[in-house]
Amino acid sequence: MRETQAVRFYQTGGAEVLKIEKISVPSPGKGEVLIQNHAVGLNFIDTYYRTGLYPMGLPSGLGFEGAGEVLEVGEGVTEFKVGDRIAYPHSPIGAYAKFRTLSEHWLVKLPSSISYEEGAAMMLKGLTVQYLFRQTYELKKGDTILFHAAAGGVGLIACQWARHLGVNLIGTVGSEEKGKLALEMGASHVINYTTEDVRKRVLELTDNKKVKVVYDSVGKSTWETSLDCLEPRGLMVSFGNASGAVTGVSLNILAQKGSLYVTRPVLATHIATREKLVAASQELFDLVSRGIIKIQIGQKFSLEKIQDAHRELESRKTTGSTILIP
């Protein structure tokens, strides 16, 4: 048993509910390993738990992904040994800490070609793009898609992956600076939603054909616009709620707008087995190791600055990935 600093919260609310406390970390039991996080990833889903949009028992820790090294292994652990470099995309909640005990089920070996900071910045976001582009809808060369928040952590990986696949990605962004970054990373076109009409620009950019798939992590504020950008029998992929949850939707609207399909996927479903987790991770690691995808870390915070980190994330002023250094 050892102690570690960790983020805890006792009630839902704004960033101010997040506190730093010392907690006890149990020694690894059967099938478990003790790890030291060298870097931890921040994701918008973390704010959903903090605000209560996604209910959970309290008090609680926060965070799902990180990267570090194995310090101890428990009985029966077969895939890892002390000193191994590891990363994880979707563990039980509580990644905002220096030390953790986790089942080996959640871990993958991190290649030496990828830094701990890159590992923490890419696992949840990169595997999100993997399932969106390779599983939810298997994109093909020449497809045209709309991707909201193209300059965010998930978005910048999506821009690069789309370029690799030969896919025309139209990305929405909130500023000229973000638009330049998305284009640099592989977006075919960008639309600044603060100054341009997204529906109108999609029609212009596609010669009125619209797009096969819309990837929307924004939610409530972009729902109608996203549906209007889809070609008949197109697919609406709603995978986040940054502006609030989509509610009160009538299925008739899908018929009215062209026999559309809608899905609400989550990462956990797509990496539910160890085999799926490892396979998806290996595809991501290969692209990063070969330089096809470069992980953009826009912001770094110490654990003590966790409130600032959450405020920055929610401000929509961040670019690329945000990480914590515990």
C-alpha cells in the first residue's frame, strides 16, 4: 500500500469542485499491476462526469487515460513485467493520479517510439478516431465527410487519419487560427462556424451533394445543422455532447431529411475485449510511429492546476490534446 496525490470531487458542478487529496493505492492483486502515470490525458467526457451530465457515485476520482510504467505486478499477470512502458485509453475512472492499481486487461504496451506524453494525449482520442473511421463507418478513398471541432484533440487526429485514407474531411472550427491548424493537419476544407453558415458552405463545397457521414461531438447546438449536411441515406454519428445532450428528437425528422441513419457510439463498446483493444491500439501506434499521425499537445498542466485545465478545456480555446503531468 502506498499513498498518492489524486483529484477527487464530492459533488457535481463547475471546475471548482475538483480537489487534490492524498489517497491510498492498494498493492496489485491477482491479474493487476501497479503503475506510475508519467502523463494523464484530459478529455471532454471528464467534464460530463464532473457536471453530473453522466451520473456516478460520489465521492470519486476522475479521468480515463494515461501512460507510464509498471512498478509492481500481481499474481497471474502474464503480459506485463516491472519496467514495461504502458498506456491505457479507457480504464475505470480515476486516472488523475500519480500512482494507480489496474487490471492488466486495460493496458497495452507503449512502443519506445512514442513518448509518455504522446501516449497520454492519444489513446482515448486516437482510438475514438479509429472506431469512428474504421468500425462505425469504414471510410473509403474519395469519401467526403463533415467533422465538427476539427482543431480539437480528436479532430486533429481525424484530419491526419482522413488524409492518410484519401478522405475529403470538411472540418468546422471556431477561429481562423484553428482553421489554419486543421488544414495543416489534413482537412480538405474548414468552415469557421462563428462567421460562416455551415449548411450553406457544405452545399457549396460538395456541389450540392452534401456528405456521406457527419461526425458530431458537439451535440445539442449542431444537431439540426448536422442532419441538414447529410446526403440521402447518410449517417449521422453523434459521439459527444460538448454543447449539451441531444434530447426530444422525433424519428420522423430522419425520414424528412432523406431516410437518414443515426448512431450514438462510445469507445468502450469498440474495445470491449482484450483482442479488440490490442488490435485497435496497434493500428494507431503504427500510424504514429511512422509519422503519418503526429500528436498535437496544445496544453500541459500540473495536477495542482486541474481546475484551470478544466476551465480551459470547456472554454473551447484549446487546440489539440490537453494533458496532466502528475
